Amino acid sequence: MMKATNIIRTALAAMILATAGFANAAEEVNTAEANALMKIGVVLSGPAYSISELNNQLRMQAEEAGASSYRITSVGGNNLLHGTATLYR
């Protein structure tokens, strides 16, 4: 009986911790959605080998800055990509 209780408590704690991480996740938005939000800054990122990698870097920087949303505003480069994103709250 005690083992089952500990397993349930551990499982509940894991679920709470897993969902808590999503509460702070920054979401990419489009221009129309961004117009309804408050701009709080800009981040730069790179180098990255793919658009996906660059997007992940920008998202992580947005989360670290406390933004709830971000919009990628520029991407450039040849073999290595660099980009900027506007942050919103």
C-alpha cells in the first residue's frame, strides 16, 4: 500500500513539473497576432545550420527574456543562418 502511494505521488509530481515548463514557453506568432500584443524587446541569434535550429534558439532567448510570444523578423546567411525576433508580452 505504501509503495502504491509513493508511486502515485511521484507520478503526480512529475506531471506537475512537466506542465509547469510549458507555462513559460514562448509561442511564435504571426504579424496579425503580434499587432495585438505589447512589444518588449528584440533578440538576435545564430549561427544555426537550419531554420528549425534558428527558430529554437530564438524561442529559448524569448523565454529567457520573459516573453510570452515572439515573431521572427529577419533571417539571413549562406551556410550559417542568423536571425532576429521581436518579443511580446
